[in-house]
Amino acid sequence: MDAKEQKNPQMEKVKEMIEDIRIGMLTTIDEDGSLVSRPMACMQIDENGSLWFFTKKDSPKTDQIEHHEHKVNVSFTDVGDADFVSISGTATEIYDRAKINDLWSPAAKPWFPDGKDDQSLILLRVDTKMAEYWDSTASRMVRLMEMARAAVTGDTYKEGENKKVYN
């Protein structure tokens, strides 16, 4: 992923967490108003806090994005480390051969058999409006003991950092 620093310093933590997780669930709104999610590999988080994905230009998600004011959510989860990120923003389809070449990875070939020259391959850029993250600072054992303590004492479970970042 991109090594440039974020223009918004508060997005640096979000970027680091997403780079560690990499696969997110992109949520759009379908024609009957239902929320629809699918896994997507984040290829880059640029210095503006925008997330870049590969997609097919004629996929259902591109129609859903067009018909619902480009509003999307992307959520990232690392259950083992109890790290979670939710990105709210707007998505735009981008056809840029130079950027596709820059972001191309052989791992994308199963979805694009003709490689980076696949004519159906486009980019989807999600511009972050707001990111929220939950970052656990403790091991699984410490988290479990803290949950048990909170349950026994009636206290609220408090562990890790939770923050909203506006971009």
C-alpha cells in the first residue's frame, strides 16, 4: 500500500489499521433499499484518506453506487486482535490505466483473468468522510479477564481505544 503520510494526521491510525487488515466489507444500497455487503481488497489508502479498490465496470455495486448518491460504508475487522474500522464516504468509479498499473497485484488475477489489461477492470475510490475505529491494546486473555471482571462487578467493559475521525 501507499507509504505517503496522511494530510489529516488523525487518519494515520486509521490507515495503519486498514493496511494490517486489508480486506473490508463494502456496503452499498440495492434497488429495493436493502444494504448489500461484499468483501473487497483495499489496494491503497492515499494521502487524502481515500481507499482504492479494483472492480468490474458492469458489476451490480457500480449501479448501486450510481443510484444512491455514491454513499457507501467499508468495514474492516481483525477479530483476533479485536481491531475494527468503519469508513463512511462516497464512492466514485475511476478509469485510469496509469493508476491501475501502479496498484496492480497478481493476487487480483483470479477476478481479472486478463490481468491489468482486462477491459472490464476499473478502480473504485472511496473518499472518507468519517472513520471510526476500535483498537484493542490488550491480548485476548486480558480482554477475556476484563470482560469477566465487568460481568461480575456490574461495571461497563472498557478496553482499548475508540475514536471518530472526520476527514
